[in-house]
Amino acid sequence: MKYLFVSKTVFSIALIVCSLSNVAAQEREATVQLLPSPAPANSQLSRVVSDEAGNVYLSWVSEESDVATLSYAILSGNNWDDPIAINESSNWFINWSDFPMLSVANGNMASHWLKMSAEGTYDYDVEASFFNARGKEWSQPRILHTDGIHAEHGFVSMTPVNEDSVLITWLDGRDTRNTDAALNQMTVRAGVYSYDGQTLDEWELDSRVCDCCQTDSAMTSRGPIVVYRDRSEQEIRDISYVRYINGSWSEPRSVHADNWQIAGCPVNGPTVAADGDHVAIAWFTAKDDFAKVQLVLSNDGGDSFSPPILVASNHTIGRLGSTMLDSGEVAVSWIDIENAEARIMVSLYSEDGRLLNETAVANTSASRRSGFPVIESVGETVYVSWTDLSAGSQVRVARITY
């Protein structure tokens, strides 16, 4: 079946008004405002997303005793509506880098979490539930993939296709149980699902990829684009992308030849944002132990990309997010480490790649428990969520106004 994909146009924040004096050539001013968090104590693994109407949703996982609960809340002004629980279980796989996601479009929603499938440490499935605005209730949970193999399945990204369906991408370990070493590989797969929870189609996008880096996806004017960390026979683990064009998926293409050869997974995936013909991909690399974050831009829907733009170097540990503002400007989030302190940073770039602003959002921790900050934009405003470890573990949210 072929689809016509439609474009879809720690924590010391004493700097509520951000000081920009340490950054050269600031062309835009930014104000950072800490918002109250609807997430309780002992919360983590947050995502902030928005819909076409500009509503902002925050999701998170909280734990009490042995039970984990995935919940979300909707922002109303400067406060949040009452949280709504999507699902809970004592059998989820809870991981600092592989965490649940919420996608929203036209009142419909899709969510996922990771559920243990067997006794192996990494034997878990991607389980999902769908909210159909017509029925106004969440569907019964279902496993997205149909291989039935006890192996690793995760690192999910979601992108609404149209008002009726959503594209979901994940790393799929079904082949890692193959006794033939040549076929024993992690793969990346994608499927289209209705908001009634039905599988409309499913594909393998790449037969050999890095084992545990996040995937990401976005909708361009020409269809969806999926980005992930690839893996060559020589253990080069650079970033690749595929696109759905004219009814089929393209062959994987490298974003840039960093030639980062590494024997294990760096657990640091790429991020992509798009609006119409404008596409931005950011990624982390550390060839020769020199860490840096790079960004490429496209103004032709992903047919071609600019040379890499250096976002951060030397002191970064990556953990990226990206979003595209209505103006076409691109925001990239990353974690900076300097003088034993970690900070969540957001850099703003013009459509042609000029640095407009670099903002320190909050102090954080470099430990795995702090997870990955996530950003989302509405208009010219960027929302940031992260896990604050200064007093236990709690999800925090900030708003950057440019």
C-alpha cells in the first residue's frame, strides 16, 4: 500500500532573564522562564510536544513502589491542566535513553512505552496505545511489531502523517537472534498506524544500524524523513537518513562523512526538524575523541544539505534536541560540560545557518539519570523539558521567548 504523506505545517535557573554577555554576535535576545511542573516527585523521561493549534503537551513517567505510570498534561497559559494517566505497569523497561513518547495531531494521540517480553535484560517490546478523538478514549495497548521474537525493540520516534494516521519508527532487534553472524544485526523499521490502532503498512528501512542510539523523524513538504545512527562493516557509526518519496523509501544516505569508528554504541542519536521545504538535522560525533555537535540545513525538502555547521565542540556530551520555529529559524539543544558543571544549552540559527542566539537554560547533571532534554516550539517560543536531580528526580519545564 502506498501513502500520500502530507506536510505538517541541576536546575538553578536564577537566570530567569538570560545573560548573553559571554556569547559573541548575539542577534536575538532571549528570555528564559521556568514554568511550574505538573509532574510529581520521582518523575523522569519527559517529552514536550505540540499540536497544530499550538497546544503544548508534556508527558513523563513517574514511579511509586514497583509501578511505573505514563502521564501527560496540557499547558494552559502559565499553568498545566490536571495530569491524565495513559497507562501503568510493573513490567516496563525503564531506561535513561530509551523512553516513552507522545504524539498529537487534530485531537488524536499516539503513545508508547517499553514492556519486558522475557527474562533477558534487553528483551522488551514497543507497546503502544492510540487515542481517537472521535471515540475520546485510549485503545487497548498493542505491540507495534509482529515478529514475536524476544529481543530489543525501542528508540521510537513518531510523526503524524495526516489526521488519520501516524508514522512510527523504531530500532528492531529481531535479527539479533540470528545464529548467522552476518545476519545478526540491529535494524531500523517504520510503520504507519491508524488512530484506531491498526497497522496500515510496515517496512525495514535499514538492515544494519547502531544498536542503541535514538531515531528521529519529521514531515517535510515531500514526505517524511527518518534519521538514525548507521553502522558499517568497519564500525563507522555516522548518521544516515531515508525519505519516503513517490510511494517508496529511498536508500540510506549519509548526512556527513565524520568517519567516527567506534566499537560500541555511543547512545547519542541524531535529531531532525522540518517545516515545508526547510529541514534541519543535528548530531553528535566524537571522532579522535574530539566531541562536537554539528548541524546541516536544507531548503529543498531534504534533496540536498548545507556543509556542516559547528554548534558545539570540546565540552559537549551531545544529548540533542531540535525544533523549527514558524520563522524558519532552527533551535538545537545540547548539554555543555565545563569546569565540572553541566548546562542545558539552546542555540538558535537562521535559515541560512547564522548563529542568532545561544542560551543557557539551566544547570543539570551529566549523569545518565538526568536523561535527554527535549525541546519543542510554538510560534517563536521554545519549550524545554528535562529531569532535575538536585533533590531526587523531577521533570522540569522552561519556556524560551525570542
